[in-house]
Amino acid sequence: MIRSTLARSLKAACVAQPRLSASRIAPSRALPCIAPTSTVRFLQASAVARGSGSTDSELSSRLAQEITYERESAAAGSEGEGSESASEEPEFVKDFKAAGVWRIQDVAGSDEIALTREYGNEHIRVLFSIGDIDTSENDFEEEEGSEEEQEAGFPVRCAITISKEGKGALTLDAQAEDGQFTVENISYYKDAKLATDLSADADWARRGLYIGPQFETLDENVQAQFEAFLNERGIDSDLARFVPDFAELKEQKEYCSWLENVKAFVDA
């Protein structure tokens, strides 16, 4: 005899069901008493909702190991640069800010960084992203005649905008790598807002406009004068070294934050 409370409740539910006529049931068979479908679904959903997947703990452990490794690597890098702790800014960032030339606009969770400054009646913005950084492998190159290995630089694409109120804007597509900017083309927009707006509508409007010639096709004297023009505004070798270094630092921070957020989600 079934004695559990749940069994008695289910038995009562079955008794309450209307009886089928004998003509529709074989005399030697009895209908099994089955719990309502909604009850079974509720029990299954509750088990899944608690995040009790069989792979969760292993994934959480792997993420924890990766977080520990990244923290230790960051701490070792900070010690190499003379910082007191991994949470402090690296010396190259402190020095860059201390110069007081550029302002850094870095929003946590975003993959873009903007450097801005004023120069006379000009507003200058250097926009770059960590989305193009290839972290799949570490590339090294060996200097000829030396056994010392140095980490090879990597290019970071930059969108440089120089605007004047009421006079439009110049935009330059360039790459920062190995301490220099390589300019690909220079465009001019009569509407400075169109040049600086990051919305989808503005991007669509720019597609139909002439973007200017390839920089390398310009007369060499014109190229040289443009390079001097940019250097005078702080778009120089120092900035070309800072951009990849800061992009790498930003990518590391965002990756660690991603690991911690995903682990917290898996553990919830």
C-alpha cells in the first residue's frame, strides 16, 4: 500500500476523474494514475533554473584558473615596470597623463578609446579600438646579431579627426605601429558634425561622399608637409607608441572583466 502524502494526493486526483465506460476499456487492463503534465514540467523547469548543469562546476573552475593566471601575469608585468601593484596605472600611462596634452576617454566595457585635445581653434580626436587586436598568439622577432628576443609590435587602426567650428573637418585613416603613424587617406567634410558623428545614419551618409586620394599617391612634398602638420599637433612618434601600448592594456582589462562576469553568471 502506498503511504506517502504525494501518492495519496495523486490517487485522489485519479479518483476524481470521470470514469470511462466499460465498452472503451479492456476488462483485464486498468488505466495508470499519472500526475498532471503541468506538474512534471514545473519540476523539470525548477531543476534547470537552479543552474545545476553537470558541466557548470568544471567550466567555473577553468574560468577561475584563467582569472588567476591573468592576474599573476598583470602583477608580474607591473613589477617589471616598477609599479607597486597590478591595480596601479603603468608608468607609461602616468607619464602620458602628466604631459597634459591629451585627455583619455576610456569607458569600462567599451572596446573604443578616444584621445582628445584642443589646438588653437581646432578640436582633435584620435579614436581607436581594441577589437582588431589579434591575441591568438605571441609574435616574436629576433634582432640580427643578438640573442635577445623582443615582442613584435602590432598595428592599431586610428580614425583621426581635426575639426574647426563652422569650417568643417579633416579625417585621417591611419595605423599606429612601431612608433610611427602610417596615413592611408585624408578626407574633408564641410560639416564637422558629419565627420565626428559615430551614429549609423552618419556612417551611411559618409559612404556616398568622396573620401579623397590615397595618401601615398600625393606629391612627396605634400606628404612631407602633412606629416609636419600632424607632428605639430601632437600626432607624432610618442603618440604612435602610446596607442598600441594602451590598446593592449585596455584589452587585458576588458578580458579579465569578461572572465569575472562570465564566471559569476555560471556560478549564479
